[in-house]
Amino acid sequence: MDRELQAEIDAALGDMSLEDLIGGAAPGGRSPRAGAGKRIPRLEPGVRLTAAVTRLGLEDAFIELGPKMLGVCSLLQFEHKPEVGEEIDFIVNRVDWRQGLVDLGRAGAVQKGEWDTLQKGQTIQANCTGVNKGGLELQVGSLRAFMPAGQVDRNHIDDLSTLIGQSLTCEVMDINREKRNLVLSRKAVQEREAAIQREKTLETLAVGHEVEGIVRRLMPFGAFVDIGGVDGLVHISDLSYERVHKPEDVVHEGQTVRVKVLKIDEGGHKISLGLKQCQADPFSTAGATLAPGAEVVGKVVRLADFGAFVQIAPGVDGLIHISELSHERVNRVNQVVKLDEIVRVKVLDVDPGSRRISLSLKAMRAKEEDAPRSDDNAMNRLRAKWGEGKPLKGGLW
């Protein structure tokens, strides 16, 4: 058994045996029959499938699973002897490709709890009967079993008591017949199923595909999205066409989103996804309506050494270069404009290819500067009143 798992079990048990930890007789019970599922042609351990019994032996039921593949399920796993032709839900325990045999377990029903019917690595159903300080108490037929808290689920579960009364698909991690210890893991089954799902997803996934996924984790640099057993990263710059300061401003954990596959590295270990790429591009709309010479109103959203960025529509920013801020020399951008200031600007150029819009603030102020200044008006009034060239006290005008 894995050292890490063994250490986890030892820490949970301490000086007690499994019998001491669980204590008392745990009630057994039949798990409900699993609903009819779709037949899965991929024969891998942990896969669920629905198939009809084709023949009955003295100790086993035989199921045809395809050309040269025969499924075998012990009759000990049935409450009542099945009938030929009856469709039953199974779980694949092991596959022997050389002999063409598939060891099947009956899904939705616990094993007949006998020590000699259990093997390490076997997939079984177990009823959760209780919770203790180290994990879950389970019932496998007449046998009691233990599942360490770290082996219950791939994700953290705050309250393990919510699993009481449920039938769990588990893998036998350890058997000690002398101490009557049976250790199970549901996490191992989940990871195996996730690996199978990951392979299926990668076989069909391609750059440009749009797929649905679930937001699993948020980080300062983006959001990780599960797109079917495979995690991809939506970088913060690909969450929205608008500037995003924190991923949680756009998405939240557990949210279902539609994303576009932007890049897949060799082996599928790193997948880049885009959320905004599945939405209408506001630049396309703005680019079609804006033209050089147009006057627009916008909000200053970012200052840089070389100029100021102005949002003229949601998701559409234009740049006022520092040379276009004022007719006078500008040393610092914030001498002319401030963050969140509303300004009227003139469109100088629109470049759809590079997604750039050039704006000018000084072009709008030219009219004001060309108009007569207030001090010039005062001089004109004086000239009109006194006349030009008349002698005044102290000299000529």
C-alpha cells in the first residue's frame, strides 16, 4: 500500500484497531438498485455499464461484452439469482485482455461480505453507516469497513455526515483478515474515472472548439475551468473585454461557463481557454461606427507615462497620447487629466487590425484657445472707450 495512504490510516487509527474505532455493530442494509445506464464500450476498471446476462453457471453469471470479451460476475453479489436476458448494471473490476475476460461487480448492491470474496484493488459498493474522528464507517455486506477522511473525495467535504446512508463506489485499498480491517477509498475510484474522462476529452478537444465547463478555482491571474476531466486556465485578460482587476468580479467557483479553446500544449498538460471569445466583440461594433474626426465622450480609466486611456464604450478603450493632451508641453499626464474624469475627445484614427483607437484632447481645446481670451476682450473695450493713440497721463496708448 502507498506509504502516504498507510500513514493516513495509521494516524486515523492510532493505537486502536478498526473494530475499536468503529465500535458496536453497524447496521447493514441493501442499497437501492442503480438506474439503467448507458453501455460504455471502453472497458476500464471503475467503468459502469449495463448488459444482459447471457448464461448462468454454478457460481458465476456470464455476460457477453462484445467480440471475444466475456464478463464474469460472482452470484454471491446477487440477493436473488438473476435470469438469463435480464439487464443489470455492472462495474468493471479488472480486465484480462489476453484471456478476453472481464471481472465484473454488480453496481448498486453491496458485496456479499465474506473475506475470501474481497481483493486489494477491487471496486465494490459500500453503505456509509457513520462518521468518526478519522473518516467514514461503512458496511460491506456483513463486514465493517473504514475510509480515511482524505480518501472520501477528490475535493474537500466540510461535513462528512452528509454521506451517511448513501451507497458509495469504493476501491479496496487494504485488507487485514487477522485484524479484520478493511480500508476503502472512494477518491481512488474518482481519480480513475477522471483519468478515463480526461483521455476521452483530449481525444476530441481542438483549438477553436467552444465547450462548457465549471469554474473550479480562482487565482489572482485567472480562473481554472474543468471542461470534462481536464482543467484549463482562463487568463485574467481573457475573462472580459473590459479591464478586470480580480477574476471574482467576473466569475465565481462552481459557475457553469462557455469557453473557447485557445491553445493546447503537447500532451494536453496546459490548456488555455477564453471566456470573452465566446461573447460579442464590442470593438467590432465600435469600429464600425467610429470614424476619424468623430467627437465622443469617455471616461479616463488608466494613466501611463505615454498617455491616458479613455473608455468610450464598454470594452472599448482609446489612447490619448501625451502629445495630444494639450497644446502646451506636458511633463506628466496627471497634470492634464485625472482618473475617472469625463472628457470629450476627438477620434484621430481607428485601426481594427491592431484594435487601437487614437484620440486627441487638445483638438477639442483648440476652439477654446482660438476664441478671444478674456484679457483680450478687456483691452478691446478699453480701446473702444478711450480710442487708440489718444494722449494719456503717463504717455500715449
